[in-house]
Amino acid sequence: MRARELYMKWIKEIEMAVSLTDGQDDVTRFWREEKENGAIYNVYLKKVTYHTLSDLDQCKGHLMWETQKIRVIKAGTLEKLVESLVTVRGELDSTYVNVFLATYRTFATPIQVLELLIKRYKWLERDSRENKERKENNENQQKTIKSVISVWMDTYPDDFRDHPDYTCLRVLETFSHQFIPESDLELRAGHKIEKFQREAACSSDGEIKFQFSIVDEVDHMIDSEYQKPLEFLDIPNNRLAEQLTFKDAELFKRVIPHHCLGAVWARRDRKLGKGGTIAPSVLATIEQFNRVSLRVIATILRTRELKSSLRAKILQKWIDIAQELRQQKNFSSLKAIISGLQSHSVYRLKRSWASLPKESIDLFQELADIFSNDNNQILSRELLMKEATAKFPDLDSNNKILRRRNLQKRRSWIENGIVQGTVPYLGTFLTDLTMIDTAIPDRTECGLINFEKRRKEFEVLAQIKLLQSAAQIYHFQEDKHIWAWFDSVRVFDENECHDLSCYIEPVKETPSRLKKKSASLSSLLKVVSMGDKFIFRSTTKQVLHNIV
């Protein structure tokens, strides 16, 4: 009787948790949390239909659905997390496998995970010999373990590229030879070792072997003889924008998503062995972003004696290039140009900005508003998600002239069958992942690995992967002549930019500014009276810099 009461109570709890109603199929609801040694699980109840309506008349005595209990690991030891890659029934939980493989580097190394998978495989082998009734299920789990390793090798080959020892591949090869000889896994491990060794040999010889290319030398001679050096104002806006998008798309496609994880990104300045760095694919994207911003500033400031009207033409050209990038859905260089235009040394040039036509001012403001910090950059986030896989950008404007131009551009895209890819501003994702890493602890109070944190991180990584697919759509070709100009532009450091800007438009010494400067210098002179002349010199320069 007691057992039946408990059973009925359990059924009632299920009905309340799942909120079963007519016409609902495959509904999943959270039920409760379960703890066991080394792991915490979230338990969900899922209503699964297993009879169609057409079968109903023939199966009057059968139920149309059943409720399944689903356990999802929330936190656990590394061994439990690895064990969960294969379900109890021997099935592969693709969602969990994807999350785990994308994020495990924050709490484990490849060799640790591989050795635990092998350990689990061996345990199942022994258990099958000792418990014949579990042999079939154990064999299913073993097959799935092999599938997990295969998926891992295909999806993240660099995890096995630990030159020169290739420890993971050699451990895998030895294990496969012993337990599953002549299997696909053993052959693949051997082939991977040979492939990586060949690639390592080619890369080490590459600097000598390909340093001098006859084709490149001939191209250089042709360029030098027949092509004059480009001037910024002579470069068509769409051509420069296309080249920036070409470069940004190539770099973004090479970004390794897990390099963006907060725990990995926080170690970016740490050097690896043999001269490597952590997160090089991300650093390359950021470096290109900075190169663009610095050249925006340099082209505006470098000619000191330029009239304000001519300097305004350079400002206007960068704004028009930014609009071209907006149309190409390249939010990376778009943000870089806006950042350059909003830098203090450029933004303070009031006379140059005042010489711009109203349409350019309106356009600049609209483009800058995309990256507004209001509500955690909600506008740029919504725009990116809206246009991520769209054929065209959703261009709109409050300015009638700009709105008319946008409509004409859209008609042209449709008529010519032009489809744009997408390149995001990577900084948004880096910020999100850093915030997740900072706000959510790596481990629970009882010391278990917090896998819920990894699921949240994976949501961001999945967005990056989606956008990388969208970046494949571009078909621009590299223009070496434009990149030769780009690389030839001399950039300035912050102090040089400040000095150039103040030379172009000197600071007016108003009474209030003079009073403020005098007060600052007086306070510094007190430091001199104390005998610390080094502090005086260094601090005076900094304070004067801030005042001006």
C-alpha cells in the first residue's frame, strides 16, 4: 500500500511539473535537482508522443504519450563530466558533447579527457566479462565512446597537434592497437601523426623555401613600374571597404571560438613554448581592428598645414567608407573607423567637422549610434542577430537623402543578385564571455566543476560559429596595391596624435582653463619643494597633457 501511495504521489508530481494539456507534444519541464557522489543533475520531465492520431482508432486501449525522465549534468568532477558524454543507454548526447568539446579547456587538458575516455572504455570491457546481462548495453557505450573521440578529432584537430611528441595521438594509437586492433580509430591516429609531422616539417622549412618567390618578385616589378603610389582621396570608397571586409572576413573565419572564452582570453599575454601566444587567432583580429583605427587618425592628422575644408574631405571620405562597410555588414572595420573618428585627437577638430555637409554629419551620427553603450549595446546586438544570415543589411535613415540612397542600393542588390556576408565586431563577444567568466564561479561550493557556466559560454560560442558561416559568403579578391598603400601609412602614438591635433587647432586659453592650469602647476611645485624632481617632471607632462 505504501509503495502504491508513493507511486501515485510521484505521478501527481509529474503531472504538475509537466503541466500536461491536450494537444501538447514533446513538452519539457524542469522537475527537480538530484545529487549523487561527484555530480549534481537537473532532472527534466519530457512528454513524448508515441502513437499518431491515425493509430488511435485501432489502439483504443493504448496511451498516446508517455513521460520520460531526463537527467542533465549541472556540475561534477572531471570524471563524471567525461562519463556523461555517453548516456546510460549508450547514446550520444550531441548537445552535451558539443558544449563539452567547446569549453573543456577551461578546466582540463586534452590528454586528461582522452585518458578518462579510455579508462571508461576499459572499465566497460571488464564489466561486460563479469556481468553478461550488461554486455549489450556496455558495448553500445563503447561504440559511442569511439564516436565521441572521432567527432573530437574531426572538430578540434589542433587538440591533438602537440608537436613534437603528439602525446594524445600516440596514447590513442596504443590503446586502439590493444583493444580495437585494425580499427578506423587506430588508422586515423597513425595518419594524423604522419600528417602533422609533414606539416611541421613544411612550416619549419617554409621561411627558407618560400622566402623568395619568382611570381611575387615579378608582380612587385610590374607594380613598381606601371602603378603609381595611391593617394587616400583617390582610392574609390567601395574598393577600400571591400579590401577591409576581405581582410576582416579572412581573419574572422580563422578565429578559434574557444580562444574567446574568458578564462582563455584572460591569459592572452602569457607566452607559450617555442614563441607562441595564447589566443593568436583572436589577437590577429584585434590587431587588424587597431590598424584600421590608427590609419583613420593618421590620414586626418598627418598633414598639419591642411585647410579645414580639405581635412573635412578626409573626414567625409572615412564616413562614406564606413557606410560602405555598413552595407557590406562588416561591423568590425565599421566600428574601427567610428572609433578612430571619435578619438579625442580627431573629434576635437571643430573647424574640420563644421565644414562637413549635413548629410555626412547625420550619417556619422547614425553609424555611431549603432555602437552606443546604452543598455549593454542593445542596438548593435539586435542589429547583428537580425542581419547575421540575412541577404542584405536593413538600412534605414532619418535623413531623406540617405534614405533614398539606401533604397536605390537595395534595388541594385536585388536586381544583380548580390548577397552580403557578415563580419561582427568581436569585442562584443569577448566582453560577454569575460562577464560570464567573472560573474559565475568555475566551481560549486562543494568543489565540483560548474558545467552550467560552460553552457552559458557555449551560447556565445555558438553565435560566433554561426557568424563564421555567414562570413563565408563574401567573394572579394585581395588588391595588393591598396594594401601596399595601407601599410605605407605612418601611424602615430597617442602623444603624437595629441600634439598634431593641438597644432592643427590650438587650444584657446580661456580664463577658466588658465586658472585650472595654474592650480595644477601650483600643486606640482609643492612636490618640487619636497625634493622629488623626477615626480615633478613626469607628472607635469601628464597633467599638462590632461589639461590640454
